[in-house]
Amino acid sequence: MRRSLQKPHPRVAAVDDGAFRRGDRSAPIAAVVVSAPSYVEAIRTATVRVDGRDGTRRVVALVRATGPTDGLRALLLDGAVVGGFNVLDLDRIHAALRVPVVAVTRRAPEFGKIRSALAKWFPRDHGERWRRLTAHRLFAVPTGGHPIYAAAVGCTKADAARLVRRTLVRGYWPEPLRLAHLVASGGSPPARSARPKG
């Protein structure tokens, strides 16, 4: 990925979920493809089951729906969950799309609280959700301001950090993810049943 990031405008996809109410069965998600850092090329939307297990499949299908993926250089995700605790399998997404996958989060997750919540709300498969959530160690990414944290599959930590910095426009959050969240939240209620991103 290092060579592609040296090009003037590498193509990057980003996926994030939008707002949803407590008790909703589904949550909106959006994929945005940009020529970094911010020129939008494609947008697609879909839904995932809140706290479900379809997130990995839905994310792959959504990115593919934006168009041919052979020109994509990476996929950015806001954490490893969508729609509450619908935990993504970063390795399966990487294998399916054949691009590096970098999941970023604004702050280090409180893994103790997350593990307790998983055990409480998902007694039948909390172990699998926990395994996916912790499959890749988080590392700090300096941004020139507030550091963020990332997990990377299919690239080095250094290249993941370069990707984050190449997609910054204002502040410390990647612009493709900001756009994906805005699109996903466009038709959603302001209230959100939020659970920790990880």
C-alpha cells in the first residue's frame, strides 16, 4: 500500500453506520469512495441488523456495490462494530475485498466493560464476538493533534498511519469516514442507542 499512497489521489473506501434508536431492528450504513483526501466518487447505503451477525457480509456487499474494487487501495472503518454490537470480521473483509482494512477509533476502547457487556447481552456467542473484536491489536496513530487508534489487516502499522494522515482534511478524523457517517445518518433520527466502538 505504501507505493499507492505516494500517488496524488489514491482511491479509498470508507464505511460507517448512522444513528438509530434503541429498539430498532436495523441500523443504516454507508460506503463512500473518495480520491484522497476528499473527492467523492461513489456513495452507497444499506442496513445491518442491530446487534446482529450480518455486518461482515453487508460491509463487503456494500463496498462492492460502489463499483469495481480493483482500483481501491484501502478500506477505512470506524471501529470493528456497526449497528451496536454487530462485530465485524476484519480478516474476512480483507480476504473478500483484497485490499488493506484499517479500523480506527477516536479513543482506546474500555475492553473490560465491553467484554462484560458482551457476556451479559450475548451469552450464546459472546466468545466469538470478543474474538473478532480483539483479533488485531490497536496501536496509536499520531495525527498532529489528538491521537487516534487503529487496527490494520493487510498492511503495516506504518502504512495504516500514512493512510490516516493522507485522508485528513480538518482535525484528526479521516475525511472519508466523516462523509460515510454523514451519509448513513442522513435519514436517521438524532437519538442513538450507542454502544462502545472497538
